Amino acid sequence: MREYELTIIIQPEISEEGSATLLGRLDELLKTNSAIRLLCDDLGKRKLAYEIDRFQKGHYHLLSFLDSGKAVPELERVLRLEESVLRFLTVKVNDQVADIDARVAEAKEREEELAKRAAEKAAREAEDAKAREEAEALAAERAAAAAKEAAARSEASAETEGEGEAESEASSEDAPAEAADSAQEKAAPAAEAAPAEVPDAAEETAPAPETDADANASEEEKS
């Protein structure tokens, strides 16, 4: 049997479940046509050499299998009809595999290694995602605390300004009364220091009118 490698480029936005479904259909075709699946390597998303159907990236998969030549046309027919497939290419890498069992065992070992690496990668990505979530949660918590503290400071400042305005209004209301009291206090000593009213000089020095008896008496004293 000959060994083939089938490279498949799937649209990058297709989910892992969608890709797995397509690859599962290809595996069934290999069994139907008496081909031997060796392994399928997920090469990940890569940039395309040129844009295809407005896509600049594609999800690459490499399917290795042993076949006498009957399965290849069926695989390519299905891939041509699949809208999610951007491109595919089948390459014959070995004209004649001498020891099929050894090649199958080798492929199985390689596939287990790839699965282990994929699991480790998934674990790292999960840890990174968890770390990012924790960091985002901590940042959000700090932002909320800062906002709460700022609101408290703003409220306290508003209360202080309100108290200051109330005191200012009270001082303004008490000012006229205090001014009046001060004026009264200043006026009291002035009133006490003011001299008593002096009677008219004319009233004090004016002699009493003389009577006729007083005039006769005066003339007798002269004689």
C-alpha cells in the first residue's frame, strides 16, 4: 500500500466541533474504502500565503493514511463540496510501505505524543485564561473600591461645604443684630457724658418787678 498525506485548510472561524465532524467523515471514508488511517495532526491556525475567499488565515490539518488508491478520489470529492474547506492537497509520500504493522505502530506512537502535547497546551491555555480572569476580577474589585472611596470623599466634601454655607448664612443673619447692639453700647456713654440743660440766663438774672411800696421805701432811705 502507498502512504498519503492530505493537507486540509479549514476556515478559521469554524469551531473545533465543526472541524472534528469533518475529520470524522473523512475517517469513515477511509474505512469504507479499505484504507488505513495513520494519524491526524492539528497544525493550528496559520497565515495564508495569499488571501482565499477574503480569509487571510486558515486552520491547517494533516491527515496521513495508507491506501491502494481508491480512497483518494472519494476524499477529494467530499472536500470539494465542503464549504468550510478553503483548500486541500493530497501528496503521495511513499510508493510502497513494506511493513504496514510497523508503520501503523509508529503512527500510533506519534499520535499519542501529539495528543499529550495538545493536552498540555490546553492545560496551559486554561491556566492562562484563569490567571487573566483573576487579574481582571482583581482589577474590577480595585476599581470598584476606588470608585466607592471617591464617592465617599465627594459626599464628605459636599457635607463640609453645606455646613460652611450654613455657618456663613447664620453669621450674615447675626451681623445686623450685633451691629445694633454695638451702636447702642457706643451711644450709652455719650448720653451719660452729655451736660444737663442750663436754664436761660435771662431767667436767672432778670430782677423781680418793683412795687410802689418798694419804691417809696427806697426814696425814704435815701433822704
